[in-house]
Amino acid sequence: MRLLKVLLPIFLIVLAACGGAGGDEAGTPGELTVDNVTANLTLPTETGALYMRIVNNTDSDDALLGATVPGCGTIELHEMVMQDDVMTMRQLEGNRLPIPSGQTVMLERGGLHVMCLGKTGEFTVGQAVPITLEFENAGTIELSAEVIDPGAMESGMGDSDSMGEGDE
Ligand SMILES: [Cu+2]
């Protein structure tokens, strides 16, 4: 029993530490916030995609209506859907992404994304790209997106915790 008494506090400390990192109290109370903005824009195509986390801590439902990114001709809001066993992307109805009150909406690879069409800009990995988001209620939010390596993103999936880079 003595061993258990020693181990239990350690166990609780470890648990608390993990909860702190993984539980991730998202956003700011009373506000709609956007973070973790990344841009997949380096492929030699005329398209690209941007990803982010949107947290709506306000009392009212909101919606993302569009965005502006220099170097992108047109921006659309897209989702991924299964069509005849093939994953394809399509524009959200009315180009409107609902962000309900109290909800966190993830735009991520293989899911919702901000689509860059008619890309003319030259982008390099690590570069910071300004992005202006337009919300129904929150209005305009200006942020900076980090241009990511599309390949690194693929391999980084699943083992991001072991990379030791942390969430910054
Ligand atoms: Cu798309």
C-alpha cells in the first residue's frame, strides 16, 4: 500500500499535466477567435488551401462568409465529401460556414478549408501571409497565416506530439 501512496500523487500530477496540454481551453471568453492559421500554397498549381481553428465563445451564432488573401484570385469556402467512393471537394452552400455559439470549428486537411483559386502569388514555406476573414457577426478579422510544406503536413499527421515542436 505504501507504494500506491507514493505513486498516486505522481499519477495525478502527470494526469494534470496532460490535461493542461491536451484539454486546451480554446479561445477567449465572450469572443470569436481564430488561430492555428496555416496555408498550403506552395504547390505548382493555381490552387491552394488554408486551414485554421475558429472558436465562437460569444452568445450568438456566427458564420464565416469569405476571406481575402493577396495572391489568390478567388476565395471559396469548401468542404470534402464522399462521392461514389471518391473524396471530392465542393463549395459550401451559399459559401457560408456556420460557426454556432459555443462551438469550435476546425478547418483542416481532408475537411473544411478556405480554398484559394486563381493563385498568382509566389509563396515559400515559412512565409507569413496576411489573411482577412469576414464573419457575419464578428465582422472582419485580420490574421497572418504561416505557409506550410505540403509534404511535411502529410507525414506530420498522427505523430505531431512526438515532433517536440509544441503548440505555439
Ligand atoms: Cu477546395
